[in-house]
Amino acid sequence: MLIKTEECKHLILLILITDILMDENLKNNTNYLFNMRLIFTSFFLFFFFLSNAQINSDHSKVILITLDGLRWQELFSGADPQLINNKKYVDDTTALKELFWKSTAKKRRETLMPFVWNIVAKKGQIHGNRTLGSTMNLTNAYWFSYPGYNEILTGKSDDERINSNSKKPNPNKTILEVVNTDSRYKGKVAAFGSWDVFPYIINESRSKVPVNAGFEEAKGENLSSNEHYLNKLQKATPSPWNSVRLDVFTHHYALEYLKNNQPDFIYIAYGETDDFAHHGDYDAYLKAAHRTDSFIKELWEFVENNPYYKDNTTFIITTDHGRGTEPIDTWRSHGRSVNGADEVWLMTFGKGVKPLGEIAIKRQLYTNQIAASIAKLFHVDIENAGDELDFILNED
């Protein structure tokens, strides 16, 4: 067991008190009984503080990640042969095939997302390959972003009130808010997103969960040099979209926050895959997925080399909706009029997750189960959420 700085202080204090009170001269003192009681009290307080320090440092940490609108087809099969050869969606098919085309689906997916298939598949579980019988679906009726994120974060659909992507404060409490209002985790929850609607989805003003999203800069009095540079760079870097920044900024803002603030629960929402798909740019869509794979790898490497997070962090990664396949042009779209847009996926690895790899058994999962599973890890309750996922275990 590693003894941390505060625990060392308690231990040194205890040793000094014991040394003084056990001095031979004090044994002849009429206050000897009182002194012995003080010794036992000191021992009790020391172990009380020690146990509390262990609880505070060893309870589960969660990194929740979403890749907006990444289809299960690319996740499990890599580049789509109908799209990578289609000049309507790819300017230079030869160059793109040199990057991502292989003869088999297995090789293509490993090329597109090497960290997922070389590391996550060995250390955790990947659900949603419908060709193997593993299925996961949305329960909301709309199959686009705000309803999808609401379902992920609250554990339920709310089709009456969450029925657009408008910037309206979410009336429902997210798992981020639930965890943040618990005294054990208050101030240890944060969110980062590329889309500027996330402050409303998470209801930042009510929940008091800090949300850095859209083109927002890092704020605070003790910003790192990297955060100052990111602020400067983001201002000088144009985005293809008015409401979504490039994922590289979301990623590095989140990574700096992890390093400097050590949140117990962080949500990171990458967005480029969806926006490039809407543009019909399959080249950029694949490259965005590949880039995000490298971002996830960087987060994992940070966790593995940080004593606060190592062996104590659960990664949960999913998407807010699927996309179409037939007719071919519906790959650009989603919504309830698009067949297959409710078909999603989930991967998880880290603490409390058995390394079962790609799930190849017939089993139906739903997006509304994610929030309850996170609640289980933090020993909190979230109302009216879906059932917990039984393969994410609380090991505290």
C-alpha cells in the first residue's frame, strides 16, 4: 500500500506523540492513565484518517466518451466498400484506399481503429456487432443528437420534451449532475464537448457541472501553459462549422483538465464523425474516426501512468445514434425516417470489466442502461433509468 503525503504527516505525528507519552519518566506521573488514553485515541484517529484517505483515493473513476454518429458498420468492419470507392463521397479514392483499405473486414477495422482492436478488444468488451448477434439500440423515438445524449446521460428517453437539437436547458438530471451533487464527488465532475449544445444538455447552470464546449476557452486563475496555448490556438483556427469545434481542442482541453484537476468523473464528447458525415465527406469521416481512436489511446496511456487513475478507472465509450445504409446516401443522415439510425454500440474496459473482447453472443442492450451503470460505480441513485449493465462491476 502506498502511503500518501497526508498519511505520512499523520504517521509522523502519531510516532512523536507515542514517543513522548511512553517516556519512562511519564510512567511515574499521576496523569499516566490519561496519557495512555491519549495514545489509544491517537491510534484510533490515525487509522480513521488513513481509511478515509484510502476511500478518497481508491474509489472508482469513470471516463465516459462519445463519438457522435459513428456507425457500427465502420467500427466492426472498417471502411465500407460501397463508400470508399464512390467518387460522390471521396475525392481521391486511390489515396484513401491506401490508408484504410484491406482485403478483410477484420484487417480494415484494425487499420481504421488500431487502439480499439489491438488493446480494447483484449482488455475489455465491445458490444454491438449485429452480424454476430450482439445488438444495442436507442429507446428514444427520434434518433438524433440531443435525444441520444439525453438518453445516455439520464438513463431514459423523454420524447415529449427532448424532441429537437435546440439550445434548451435539459429538464432532466444527468448522471453528471447526480454524481456532482453527492458530497463525496462535488467539484470532481466535468464535461468537454465539441458541440456547443452540451452546456444545455447537461444544464450547466443548474447542475454546476463545468462544461467546456463549442468554442469555449479554458478558464480559471491557475491555467497551465498548455491551456493558455490552446486558448490562443483555438482563436486562430477556423472550424468548418459554426456550432462545432475541431475535436483536437476538445481532446486536449479535457486531457489538461485531467492532469491538473484530477476529476473522478469526466465526460468527453467528440463530434467530427457526425459533421463530416453530414457533409458527405467519407474521407474526412474515416480520418476523424482514426484520429479519435488515437485520442482514446492517449487518454488510456495517461491513465496508465498516473497513480490517481491507474487500475482504478473505467472507460465507457458509445455513440448518440447510428446512420443509414440503404439507400446508400442515407449514410450521411439519421433520424427516425432513416432505417438503422437507432442501431448503436458500446465498448468498455478498465476497472470492473472482464476482458471478454468482441461480444459474439445474441444479446440486446439499450443506451438507457449506461447512466445506471455509472451510478452503480459511484454508489449513487439515478431515478427512472434503465437497468444496469451487469458486465460493468463495482469493485470498490
